[in-house]
Amino acid sequence: MIEPGQRLILRTDGGSRGNPGPAGAGVVIESATGKLLAQGRKFLGKITNNQAEYQALILGLQAVKRYQPAAVQVLMDSELVVHQMNGRYQVKDAGLLLLYQEAKQLAATLTAVSFAHVPRSQNHLADALANEAMDAGNQPRTPRP
């Protein structure tokens, strides 16, 4: 655990196989020096890729809040979500608007949140976690006696 008031890095990724299709989210929280503090994944059901990206961001913002950071740098490989969160692009899709609003409200509860686009190669752990979540969610469930 780190002391409250530290600068943290939040990496998130969401994806779906099909659009819409089975989707997953991956979240990674790091110290400012890159030390892994927490990671997680979640199967999201059948949604679009962009909805999965927002769901991952929301999960990440909720998770990073408990660290009481002084600043959070959010790194994502979704150029669309980063530009929408930074106000560069408008949110025109009704299916994304509520997710965008929720993410904005969560970000507003944190101090000094910034959003930056990174290539997938620099977001590989969050990407891998999102894919693991999709894989786990796609496993057929065997009935138990």
C-alpha cells in the first residue's frame, strides 16, 4: 500500500469480440515509478468495444479512488475515449453518453486527473487482462449437480 497523496498511473483497456460481442475490461494501477500496485479484470457481457473501453475506465477510476491519490494519469489505447474525456471530441453516441457522464463524474471526485493515449504495446497488461476477462466469460458453464 502507498501513502495517500501520491501520484498514480491508471491503465485501462476494454474490448469486445464482435461489435457488440462478449466484452471484458482490464485495469492496472501503478505508482509514479511504475511499480504495480493492483490489477483486475471483469467480464462485461455483450456490449460494444467503445462501451467496454468506458466500463474499464469507470472500474479503474473507482479502484484508484481508494488510494486517495494527489494526481492520476490515465493511460488508454482508446483514442476516442481519451479525446472525449479531454473534451476534444463530442460524445454523439447515445449508448456512450451515460458512460461518459459517469466517468466524468468519477474523475471530478479525484484531484488532478489527466488522460493520455498510448499505443496498445504500452498498455499490454491492461489489454491482456481484458482479453482474459473475455476468455473467462466465454467459457461454457457446466451444470453442477
